[in-house]
Amino acid sequence: MLPPREPVAYTETIADAAPLEQERIGDQIQEIQARDQRHFKMMTFFYNNYYMSKLMTYGTAIVAGICLLFIIRAGWNSTHPYVINIFVVVSASAILFGNLPGLFRYEDSIVNNKQLYLNYASLQNEVSSYLVTGQDIDGNPREMKYFINHIDKELSRLNRLPIGFERTRLLDYPTSYSSSQLDKGL
């Protein structure tokens, strides 16, 4: 997948379009380009975080496993406290990094931002073709004011910020650790 193109100042316009129509289509083009770039950046951000979480999970799990081998070989009481501390910290880190992709729904965010990126790229191509041909995507001639309305509808339809978060993966701390449960001895 190619990164979005640099913003282009379109000078192609339909000759019989009013100045306000030309200005509006220019604004729409800038909006499409900005959203296209935003979703591409978000997609790459989530890709990077997803793979970094996976690598950190594997790395910390390997270090925890090595520390566990030392602890098992020497016994808990005979093992140097630094090894035990490292084991505890990297074990907790492995759990944390292992849960991040599910908690923040990286995979869903990647897929949704990729789809929006592709939709905006397609919309940008549609506008570019219209400015050259004066026809919509089906090859029908269209007045610019109707095409502007069509693009506004598409921009409105695509206007969302897909960032996932899985609330059910978090503990409900107020309920889990209320004073009544502490009084009962958990």
C-alpha cells in the first residue's frame, strides 16, 4: 500500500462553474487529502504499536523464562534478589504488552483506518476525474453543484475516527474492590 500523495492544489475546474463552486470543490479536495493522510498515519501508527507490542511480549517472556530457569535451579531463597526482581518486572511487562493489542483493538483499528484511507483515495480520484471530464463515476455528465453535494454526502458518510477500545477487558475496580468486599475479606 502506497502512502498518500502530497496535497495537490488543483487548478483544473469546469469552465462553466461559478467561482463559489470552484472554491468549494477546492475546499473539498483539501479536506479529502487531509483525511486521507490522517487515516494513513493512524493505520501505520497502529501497525507499529501492534508489532511493537508483540515483540515486547516475546522479548519480556524470554527474559522471564531465563530468570525462571535461574530461580528453579538455585531455589527461590538462594537466588540473588536482582534476578527475582527482574523476573517479577519482566513477567508483569509480558502480561501488559500481551494484553495491549486486545485492549486497544489494534487489529480492528488497522483494518478500519485502512478502509477509510482507501475510501478517501478513491474519493480523491473521483473528484480528479470529474474535474477533467465533467462526468461522475458512472460516466454521466453532472453539474458541479450536484457533484459538490455528492462529495459532501460522501465526506459526511466517511467522517468517523475508528479507534477501538475494549472496555470489557478492564476490571471494574470500584465494584471489585469496594469497602464491603474488603470487610468480608475479599
